[in-house]
Amino acid sequence: MPLLDIAGLTVTFGTDEHAFVAVDDVDLALDEGAIVGVVGESGSGKSVTALALLGLVDFPGRVSAHRMTFAGRDLRAMTEQSRRALIGKDIAMIFQDPLASLDPCYTVAYQLMEALAAHGTPGERRSRHLRRSRALELLQQVEIPDAAARMRAFPHQLSGGMAQRVMIAMAIACEPRVLIADEPTTALDVTVQAQVLDLLLRLQEQRGMALILITHDLAVVAETAQRVVVMYAGQQVETGPLPEIFAAPKHPYTQALLAALPENNDERARLQAIPGVVPGLHDRPTGCLLSPRCRYALDRCHRDMPPLDGPPERKVRCHFPLDAEGRPTGGWNREKAAEVAASMPS
Amino acid sequence: MADGAVRDVAASPIPGPWSELWRAYAQSRGALIGLFLVLALILLAIFADVVSPHPPNEQYREFTLTPPMWQQGGTPRFVLGTDPVGRDMLSRLIHGTRLSLVIGVISVAISLSLGIVLGLAAGFFRGLTETVIMRVMDVMLALPSLLLAIAVVAILGPGLANAMYAIAIVLLPHYVRLMRAAVIAESGREYVTSSRIAGAGTLRLMFATILPNCAAPLIVQATLGFSSAILDAAALGFLGLGAQPPTPEWGSMLASALEFIQRAPWVVTFPGLAILITVLAFNLMGDGLRDALDPRLKR
């Protein structure tokens, strides 16, 4: 059984008449020690998914799911108290902007020790001295130079990379079994990004944590994850194991994301961007949500929402999934479609 | 940026929060003058019994309305002259400092603590709680502050303690509004979410996570509120609703000497000057603190 098992997770905002579905029927299964990448553009519902599974979506947001279990315990049926004891200890999370995620009023040492006091071992909860030495040890583990001096620092006295290391130290302080990293390197310099990512992966391996890596950086995912979930406008559009999913994407969106990578483009040519933006509250198309931006879209795509289909290992939400050569299948034929459209009485 | 990189490598000692605050505060000359005056007033208040040459309520009947020592007819025995019943002005002013500071401390403390709790509740829970609290505060703000204070004193009865409660009530809406705005701004920040993810409960979020981050505007408002508390107390004393004679309160000293303004201007001038200097000192200090604490004004 997977460590974290979620099926049919849906998050809606707004009233019943004007509901906005931020996360739509998302399934996620995470095995102990596994790395799952969640990719998609801004506004795809990646972060809301993470917050929802920690139970942190506030009114007026509503969360529902068919199944939501962690290590066999039902997250939906949990009391507020036991949920709070669980998150932060067994499930930890780090955020995109490390400097904003540290409380500006307290020192690094104080914040680390606070986490240990709340969720640490019984010994750590009792002894302040033990907490302090453990906090220092954690800072050394995340490779902060001159850790002893940094203990007394306030967040504004840290650089971005150092602040993210402190965040990681706080997250791993209580030996979590799942770490959710929400765009952990986006706000950092390119050189620091690689270091922080290396650190994260090394810690993941040492401790056997499961890692959910939320990012829009496909290169990062390609190097690290075992499975990938591609999200678009709150829906999963494709899931599958690496490297298959990137070698032979079945969904036009995955294909377009990969095509937009600079590595996959001719040096002189313009980057192949995906036209348009993720649909928001008021411009949700009928049919497939990608249809206005999809280069293969036919009438059927504009009319019917495709289901998430396929074997559990490799699901795709498309009427005409792509084949190994990147061509649409399932009877896709633009000329024929055009003929049909022309012959229809207008 | 180069500075930051060098510091990272060399790990020079990190400046503590107090030394950083002091450096920002000391940049303004006015703030330093304000701080100096406030410290002087506090010392005067503490050592009033030692410093003042006479007991504040001792009446020297043969010396009524003696002018200050540098005027004709003045005597070095009464440096700032005497009042209509022969009490030493300087001693009364010094003891008045003690009263004014106590009034400031108590009324600001009452309204600050109430204001923090109400503002936190309004900003954190939003919804009906917020509406009820803020509308009541709006009603209080709609009344002129002195009028409201007079109304409260009229209900509670005149006296120094009741004047302080009245002033606390008058000051309250400012703290509540300030606190609510700060809480709303802070609770959307990521560190609040990350604190929730670490498992913090509602009370802990409110008082340990959000409150300290709202402290800067509150400290500034409290310092400035101090001066308006002193001013309002003097006004209530002047109207006979605050401290009662023979208490050496500056406002009631003004009131009791009003009829002598033509014949003996010093009995009115010096209490007025004392009020002016105290209020100015606290305002200068408050401005300096705002410059030092407000991140928007930081370079």
C-alpha cells in the first residue's frame, strides 16, 4: 500500500453558483522513499493540491476526496488535533520563497528549536539544551557555513540560499516521512538552485523520505523523479513513470512543455511557447481545458471533456493521445475534420 | 550585494536586534532630543521627592503669587514663583511629571492591551467578529475624543482614575484599527502558513506568530498615544473632571490659576510649558521610532 494515497481530490472556491474548481479530481499515490514530480505552469493548481492534502485550505475553499490516507490513516476523518500532530512531523513542507516563509521576528535557532519542541523526540521536548545542540546539528547537516554564528541570525540577515537551507533544516527536523517541496529552488540564483537541489536529494536518500517535488522546471524533474504528474488548470492531464513520460509524451500539453525547453530548441530559432494562458475563473472553455491552446484540437475537443484514461501506470486525459512519434492517434485527422465541418449545414 | 557576499564568507559578527534599532534611531537628531527629554522626565518623576525643593502641597501664606526669581520681587527660595495660595510652582510641576507619566502609562497600557486583543480577533477571525468590533470602534471614532472622554467621566464620576479609564477608551479605536490592518496584512504571509504547517494552533498563531510581527506600528502608536493621553488628562483636569485639587496635576493647576493670568502670568505659563515639552518629547520619540521601525522607510 502506498504511504500517501489520494484519490479524487477536488478543491473548489466560491459559491455553488459560481464555483471555481482549483483542483479537479486529482489522484496521487506516493510510496515510501519515492520521488514524485508534479509539473505544470503557474495556476495549474499544484500548490493548492499540496495545501489541501495538509488540510490547510481555508474557508471559502472546500476540499473533497474519495480517498485520502497517510500510512493507512484517513486524513479526512482525523480530528484537528491529531492532524496538527501529524503535519509538521510526518509530513513537512517547504515553500518557494524561503525569506517570506521564515518568521522575521525570531532567530533561526528559536524557530528550529520551536519545531523540535512541538514535534521532537520526548527527550528533545524536555531538554532545551538537547534542542539547541540538535538545532546546530541540523544547520550543519544542511551545510550552512559557520552554523554556530547563524543560530543567532534573524531571517533578514540570511541570503536566499541560506534561508532555504534553514527551511529545509526545519522541515527535516522531525524526521518526516513525506516532504513536500513547493518550487523549492524557483526564488534562488541558478548556481544556488543546483546546490539546494543536490542537498534536498541527498537528504531524501539518506533518510528514505518520500518527496513530492512541485515545480515548473522539467529539467529538475527529469533528473530526479521516478514518477511525474503533469497538471493543467487543476486537472491531471498525464501521469507516468520517467523517463517514458518525457521520452514519449502522450498528452499534447506535456509535448508542448517539453518543446518549450531551451535544450529542445534550435539555438537560433524562437523558443516554442504555448500560446495563451491557463484559463481562470471566467474563461474556462467547454470541452478539453487545453483545447483553446492545443495545436491538435478538433471540434470534439472543444465540445467534450476527455476523461483521464489508460492503465494505472500511464494515464492521459486526451481524446487523441499522441503516439511514440508525437502524432495524435485515435482517428485524429484534421483534413477529415475540416471536411466534416464544411459539409455540415451552417 | 558584494557586501553581503563578503559577510557570508567572513561571517563577521551579526549585529543584534537592539544595536540595529539603535543605529537606525540615532540617525535622527530630533529623535535623540526626544529620547533625552523623555529620560529626563522619567528621572524627574522617579526622584520627585528628592529633587523638588519644597513639598508640593505646602502653603507659604506670606509668599502668595511670588514672581519667578529672575523677575522683580522674586526670591531664590521659589525659583519659578508661587501660586495663589503660596505653593512652590517648581515643586508642583516636578510632582506633576510623576502624575502625567503615570496617567500616560496606565491609560496607554489599558487601551493597548484591549486594542491588541480586539484587533487580533477582528483581523484573524474576520466575518461577524470583525464586523461587530469594527462598527463599535467606528461609532467611538465618530465622537470627538474630548467629548467622549467627558461623557465617560460624567458616567463614572470625576477623578484621576476615572479620567485614565476615559482616556483609555478614547484611545482604544486607534489601536484596534491599527492592529486589525497589521494582522490582515501579516496573516496572508507565507511564514504564517509555514507555521500552520508546523502544527501551530490558533492561539499560538495569533499571539506568537502574528502579534510580534505587528509590534512595530503598535510601538509607534503607543508612544504617540502617550502624548495624547497626557494632553487629554490635562484637558480633563482643566475642566475639573480629572485630578481634583490639591493634586499637582498640570491641567488642574492651569484651571485653578486662570483668573490670575493678567496679574501673575507665570502660574499659567509654566504648567502650559510643562505640558508642551512633555508632549513634544514623546512625539519626537514616536517619530524617531517610526523612522527606525517602519521597513518602508528603511534604506
